[in-house]
Amino acid sequence: MQTNEQLGTVDSRRSHERTAGESARRFRWREQLAEYSLVLIFVVMFLAMAFSVDHFFSIDNMLGLALSVSQIGMVACTMMFCLAARDFDLSVGSTVAFSGVLCAMVLNATGSALIAVAVAVAAGCAIGFVNGAVIAYLRINPLITTLATMEIVRGLAFIVSHGQAVGVSSEGFIAFGGLTLFGVSLPIWVTLVCFVVFGVMLNNTVYGRNTLAIGGNPEASRLAGINVDLVRVTIFLVQGAVTALAGVILASRITSGQPNAGEGFELNVISACVLGGVSLLGGRASISGVVVGVLIMGTVENVMTLMNIDAFYQYLVRGAILLAAVLLDQLKNRGERN
């Protein structure tokens, strides 16, 4: 027969197990709530706008909304990798402008859209490689490096274009940005492909796992045999290529290369990523979060346009969204540490 002391020990153990089980269930519930909270916020916001804003849920507006965020969505896919590796790139807006101008100039000089696109994308790769090499091998802070290249590349865009828009007369190139498939514009399809490709790369490839590992702990990743410097350079190189492609598509849509295009573009891209749960401290990212972050940014701007809100106020709203995204990121990091 069990003594009173043994019975007390068993009861205490069972009570402890019940408490531990309840704590684990609460923790899992909080994790799931945090994981899907952004999706819930977007769904609630979307439904509220659909019922309260005229023409918001129309097919034309939905397609227009998707088209308006297509360039941001493309670049957000690669910025996700950059932020996940504890880096960031402020030069993407300037790269969009320079690649568009360069593409238009080469197209006018050669008459070949293929050569023009190839040269523009190669220039984007070169910009990304310089960013990555300076940051990885020369150990220059990413903020300083990309801030410098942002100014340099923007200056090059104005110099080569003499401060003027470079018009495009090629009907084939202009049609490139206006092509539709099943009623959906080509830039939207390109963005969807980017979401799929980079989502698979993040979740199902060594490249993606190495990126998250570097963001989590660069020194431990180096000791584990990961070539940290090469991965960082590759991330910036891919980012440069995708950003240049976004600039080419924009030039096709507006039928010219604009040296002042993409101003503030980098903040919109970073805001979308951070709002989508990509940590500024590295090591955490998800493509689904980035997609929702991009859609939230685009939906807010679309609604303000439909409601005829002055463009000046849109700057305030974008700034507030960026601040809110950073605060949410900080709260998540504190919760993980606790």
C-alpha cells in the first residue's frame, strides 16, 4: 500500500504535469495567433474596405491593385533574403531608375529589346555584386554601403540621361509591359512567379537554410562550414538582378526610362517585408508573410486613392505603417527572448 507521502508525491507530479501541459497549450496558442495574426488583420481590413469603399472590390480595381504592387512584390522577395541575413539594401529605388534609363538608351541605340533587357539586368547584377562584396569582404556597414550606392546609382541615372526622361519608341518593348494572359497583366504574372520561386528557395533549398542560419548567428554559421561571405554576395547579386528587371518592366509600362523613378521605393519594400514578419535582426522570414505585407501596403494606398485622399497624407500613412511594422518586429523579438 502507498503511504500518504507517496500519494502526495504522485498528486504533486500529476499537478505539475497538468500545469506544464496547460502552459504548453497556451504557448502553442500564442504562437499560432502570432503566426496568423497578420493574415487575420488583412482579411478583416479587406472585408471592411470591400463593404465600405465604392468600387474597391470590382475586378478592374483588384487587377489595378495587383499591378500597382507588382514591382514592390518582386523586389520584396529578394529583400526578404537580404533582411533575413541581417543586411538590407537602400539602393533598390536607384537601381530601378538606372536600369530603366539604361534599358531605354540601349534599346534606342540597338533596336533590340533582348539586348537592352540583358544589359539592364547585367547592370543590376553589377550593382548588387558591388554592394555584397563591399559589405562581405571589406566589412563596411550595410547602411553606409547601400546609402552610398543609392546616391551613386541615382547620380549615374541622371548623368547618362542628362536629367531627362529617355523615351522609347519600340512597339514590341512597350507591349511587353502591357501583355495580358487570361486577363491578367504580365507584371502580375512575373510577381507571382517570384513569390513561388523565392518561397521554394527559402523553405526547400540549402541556399534558403543558409540565409536564415547566417541571420540567426553568422559566426556559428561560419564555424558550421557555411561560406558566409559568398552567400551574402549572392543575395545582393540576385537582388540587383530582380530589381533591374522590375525597373525594365516599369520602363515598359510608362514607355520611358525616368531617372527620378523609384524614389522612396526602398522604404515601401522594406516596410512590406517587416510588416510581413521578416525580422530586422535576421534569422526569421516567410514568403507568405511578405505576400500579405505587400498586399496590406498596396491595399492602404489603393483605398486612399479611391477615397481621393491627398497624396501628401499618403506619406504620413506609409511612415506610420513602417513605424508600426518595426514596433511589431521589436515586440516579437522581445517575446522570443522572454
